[in-house]
Amino acid sequence: MVRVVQESWAENREVRLVARQRHLRRVQGYPRGKGAGVRAQMVDKLEAGRVQHGRFATAPGSGACGLFFVQGPCGCELKISAFVRPGWEHVAVSTPRRCPNWEEMCFVKDMFWDEEECVMQLHPPHSRYVNNSRYCLHLWRPIYRDIPMPSPSFVGVVGLSPSDAATLFARMSATA
């Protein structure tokens, strides 16, 4: 029993060390993983939008933590705040007049995390709601553990394009 516990502790320690190294590279703003060249360009765009004066200022080169104003993919300026919380990476995204849309949230996700990393938006119980900004959405990623995910087949037909899926579902509706 003691040996099993020691091996488990050693494995968990290794997992924590790898997660911590990955987290530090991200916070320090290093491009990483597949597509790092594209990520480096996004880091430059993020750095150009860093707030450097005032109450929420961070120094240039502070990595992925700080407050940023970036032109989004849909033409709207995005206000992005990114900070590390105990055990969590957290990015908040807002616009002046509406909640960010899916394309904007994907754009921001890709600025801060690899395309193959899972991050999440949460819908907490009503008793735990905090709403300080009408048009703000949040992305979260735990630092020391993976986010469990359902099988892709639970979402839809894997490998089927949106237009093929629409055709298939239209046929199914016609025969129902």
C-alpha cells in the first residue's frame, strides 16, 4: 500500500511539474505547440493592445497577464483581461454594446491557448452568479488537471461537414 501511494504521489508530482512548466511558458507569453508562428503574431497583437498606464497597467513583456484592447475578427474592439488565479487561468472578454460572439471567443481562446487545449465557459448555480459587467464572458482553464470532455460523437456526426449535416437532417425531417 505504501509503495502504491508513493508511486501515485510521484506520478502526481510529475503531472504537477509538467502542468506548472506549461503554465509558466503560457504566462510568460512564449509561443507554443503546433502553429506557434501564428500564435507569435497573435501575441504581438495582444502586446500592442496592452494597457500600460493607469490603474490596470502592466509592463510590456509581462506575458499573457494584463488588460488588453484588441480589434476582434468581427470589427468590434474587445476588452480582454487575463490573470492567473490560484489553480486557474482566467480570461474575461467584453465589448462595449453586446456579449462577445462565438467567433470572437474562439479568436481570444486561440490568443491564449493552443488549438488542442480545452478551455471552458461555466454556467454556475444561480446562487454563485457574479455579474459585474453586462457584456462580459469568461474562459477558464484549470492549471493542474485536464478538463473532462464527452466523446465528440455525443455532439454530432464526426467527419460530417455542416452542409452535409444540414442535408442529412433535412432528409431525416422529410421522412419523419
